[in-house]
Amino acid sequence: MEGCSSKGKEENTSSTVAILRYKGGWTNECELTNGTYIHTPKPYNPDVYIQEKGDYALYYYPDKENPTIGSWRITNFSQLGNSADLESSNLGSGLWYPTYRIPHDKKYEKIDDDENKDEDRWLLEFK
């Protein structure tokens, strides 16, 4: 895997906070995920962020077919261990994708998606 070990468990070099904001699309339910997420590395995945109010989690996982790309995914906090575990057959399960199949070396760059007017649009920023 480019820039990380074969298991994707490289040292997280991002900041300790992620800001996530749903900007519109097909469901208002996504607005519940808005907020600040605190970097909370887990033994099974170093790229885990927990929403301050604790309802949701944001995690990054490498693509199974192309390890040079990956996705940020939102899941219910109660499903985090099952969804974000890099060794799990359920890796990648969850609710929504603020980013999908982006280059691994760009995973901490600001995403401000205004292009997909008919689909979900997100702002994801690391500080």
C-alpha cells in the first residue's frame, strides 16, 4: 500500500479534529452527522474520529481492490468496531461516504464538494 503498511495501519499524521458538515443532497438525515469529530485511534484502525456528541463515528479504510485509494465512511458509533476494523469482513460497512475512493495521500486534505448537485455533498476538514 502506498504510504502505509500492507495492513493500512500506518501512523496517523493528521490533526486531532475533523469537521464534518452535510451540505445537501437527497436526505436530511445526514444533517445529524454534522459536527466536530475527535481523533480517537483504535487498535484495529488508526483513522477513527468520534463525533463529540457520540452518536456517529468517521473512519478511513483502504479500498480492497486498489490499496492506493480509500474512503471516509460514517457509521453509527455502536457499529464502529464492526465497520472500521481493518481485519473484518465487514470493513467499509456504515451509513454515508463523505469521500469515496480518493488517493491515500490526499485523505487529510479538505473536501468541499459542491459539484454533485443531485447527490449528497459534504464538507470535511481536518484541523
